[in-house]
Amino acid sequence: MVSLKSGKDPISNGILVGIVIILLLFGFGIYTLNIQPKENFSEMVILNSNGIIGNYPSHLVPGENALIYVLVQNHEGMPMLYQIKVILNNNNTNITLYTSYNIVNNNGEWKLPIAFAINSTGTFKLEVMLYYYNLTLQRFIYTNIFNQLVVSVS
């Protein structure tokens, strides 16, 4: 006859080992989610005139109005002062269309409408670049985050 007190019951031992494994996995999960440092980052996307990704204005006639939105999301762990520069260029010209600033709270977002019209014919790049303000250096630093649209005007 097998006694539960003797510790030789294989079912009881299996249940005990299973509970220990589950507790260890749970503890490791808590450690990974809460104690490991999270990477901070900013992100920027371009949205079309309907506020979604895709179907950007890529073929225009001279003087035609176009609209896009720039969406910046802050996941830096603190409020950030951002600067967005929008530059229109082709092989001959380089024109800054917009420079805009905004403070975005952590896990917050900033949606900026960008309206533009191009009066010349040719192929242009609409470049959107993201900067943040560095308090130590007391100046804006380029984040290496950019987007661009190629627009053909004919």
C-alpha cells in the first residue's frame, strides 16, 4: 500500500514539480516585464488626407493642393519637445515648407496637417524630419527619423 506521507506517490510528485515549474515561469515573466529596462523611442509616420497610411498624393498638376498628416508618437519615458521640418526638394531647389514645434507627453502623440502645392513641373521629394530638444546641449538634435514622399508634377 502506498502512503501519501512517504513522498513516493508519482502523481503527487508530478503535481508538485508542475506547480514549481509554473511558479518559476511566472516569476521569470514578472521579472522580465517589470525589472528589465525598456527601450525608449520616438516614432513618426506619414498619413494621407484621410488620416491613414497609404494612398499618398504622388501625381499632381502644377498648383494643385495636397494634404498629408505627420503623426509623431513619444515613447521616451518623459515629455519631449519635438521639431518637425518639412522640406521640398528636387535637383535644383531645396525649400523648407514648414517648421513646427510641440511638446508631446510620454505615450502621447502629435498629429500635424501639412498642406502643400507645387507650382513647377518635375519630380520632387517631400522630406519630413524629426528633431528633439536636448536640454543639456540647449539645441535641437536630429533623431535620424525621417519620411519622404516622391511627388511627380506634370
